Amino acid sequence: MKAVAVFPGSREVKVVERQGPRLLRPDQVMLRMLDIGICGTDKEICSFEYGTPPPGDDHLVIGHESLAEVIQAGPAVERFRPGDLVVPSVRRPCPHPGCLACRSGHQDYCYTGDFTERGIKEAHGYMAERVVEHERYLNPVPPDLREIAVLAEPLTIAEKALGQIFWAMRQRPPWLDPGTPGGERGRGMSALVLGIGPVGLLGAMVLANAGFTTYVYSRELPPSPRIDLVGAIGAAYVSSQAVTFAELAEKIGNIDLIYEAVGHSHFALAALRVLGTNGIFVLTGVPGLQAFVEADPARLMRDMVLKNQVLLGTVNAGPEAFASALADLDLFRRRWPAVMGALIAGRYPPEQAPDLILGRPAGIKSVIAF
């Protein structure tokens, strides 16, 4: 079968022929991979910044954003049958008995760091014709979401973040009603999204849908299809080439939430300086090697203490975030059909994957289709 793999030793990215997988345990499911999204993580792995093959292999099959069809189910599988659509999760728990997070099914909070991640760390990914996976790591997809379900995995980043934000909002400040419906929890508050890539756009959609007055801030200048999508969901776009952070803060007023989706430490530090009173700053990007930047940690500490601010990092996602992502995709499909239709730039054969990954992104989200 065909697969797209990275070879760290020889520094190659290419389509390879691999032996097809077999069901080895009764709780496993055979999947026919339909769509595999390309993201910044794939680009970094294929630029050899990180990415670890499974033990004993000289290559890593990449791909972690995916949609698949069940074609065979083991005898112990209860939730799926052939023809069902599923989105697999990515991270697998570490083996240590003392890791309470992994032992309770929350490997996205793993204490040890000895987890594996499909297509990223010590486990082959989903950019292959066939994949075998355990039932417990699969999330059911309604047939109506066939065309956009590949967006579920990147959307889980925002879903997990928003779940933690709402938890914090229920605890602090205490005058907010914890019973407020999800679509109104951001009402009267402002959110600033840093970045206009897929993670930023999906995050802006989640925040706008929750009622936040949402701004998206990035380098891009109009005219731009991405900027048009920001306006289509009712958010406001501001270019960093035209407006400084200080000017932006003056325009918005108290910034209640900043959602970082660029992975650039300089940009994030500059944004942290304008976070408002009682504000929450969510970091989702993982910076690569960057030049040192001057900062004023005393000022940052002073602001965080005196303004009751929260700095929150979030990575990967558990089953609750996948369920929320699929539910929101269905909602977005009905609320913003043109936007959802524009997020996927195109579907391409696996032979084009190396060029798409290493080249300039085509549109917003490129997808490999087997």
C-alpha cells in the first residue's frame, strides 16, 4: 500500500510502498483512510526539526489530521461497523502506572512525556491507504460531515482551550453565571485571535460562536480570501502591518481573552503586554528555534498579579474535545456554509504530498486523499 513517510537519517520525504496492516487484537478496527490534512506540524517534521520513527524503523509515516472509513472490525468492537466514518485521535498514553493522567484516559495531560503520537512521535501516522487502530481511539462521524470532518482534529485545539476557559470563567470572576448557555458565555467580552491560519480561523469561529466580540490579528494585508472569511463569521480583521498592539488595545478596550495560534514567541510576548484585567491568554503554538528577544519580566509578572491574569498552555485533545469539535463542525456547516466550503483548498493525491508540505501553502487547508 502507499504511504507518505519522512526518513530523518537520509533527510527524505517520499511516497513509499508498505505492507498492508492486519488486525492483531479483537478490539482493533481496519480503516480506509479518506482525507489527511496537512498542517504546520507536518512541515516541521519534514524539515527535520523533530519527528521520531517507531523503534526499529528508519522512517515515520506522517499525518495526524484525518478522516477514515471502517472496512473491518474485530470481534470485540462494539461501536463501529463497516461503512462507518471515524476521526482517529493522535496521542497514546505513556506506560507508567504512576501517570494519573494517562491511566484515566487523559493522555493529553501526560506527566511523563513518554506518550506516543501517531505521525509525530514513535508511531506511524495516518497518511497511508490502510491503518489499524484500537476502537477506543476512534470518534464517530455523522455522514453529513464527510466533506469537512478532516478539520475536526485541528478544531479540537480550540475546543479544549475553550473548555478550560469556560471552567476558569465559572470560577473567576465570581459574578459570571455558570449556567449561561454556551452560545452566550462570551457575550459582552472581547477575544483577540493571533494568526489567520487554519488553527486561528477555527479558533475565531469557536469564539464568535460563543458570543465573544472577536478580532483576528495577523500580518496579512487585504485583499485576501482569509480576511474575507474572518468578516463572514462576524469577526473583525486587523493587520499588524497597519496597527500596533498598543493601538489595537486602545481600539478594543479591555481584552478579555487572547488566543495565540502562530507559534511565534516575539509576537506572543508583545500580545501579552496588552492582555486586559481578569484576562486569559491561551498559548497553542509551539515555537521552533527563534532569535532571543528582549522582555520585561518584572512588568509581565506585575500585570499578571495585579490584573488577575491567567496564562494557559494547551496541547492535543481528549475524546471530549473531539466530540465538541464534531458537534461544532455540524453547527458551523449550517451557520456559515460558504466559510466551511472555503476552508479546504483542495484534495490531492499522495504523490503531491511532499511538494505540498514543503512548499508554500495552497489556500487554507490542503488535504491528501487516497
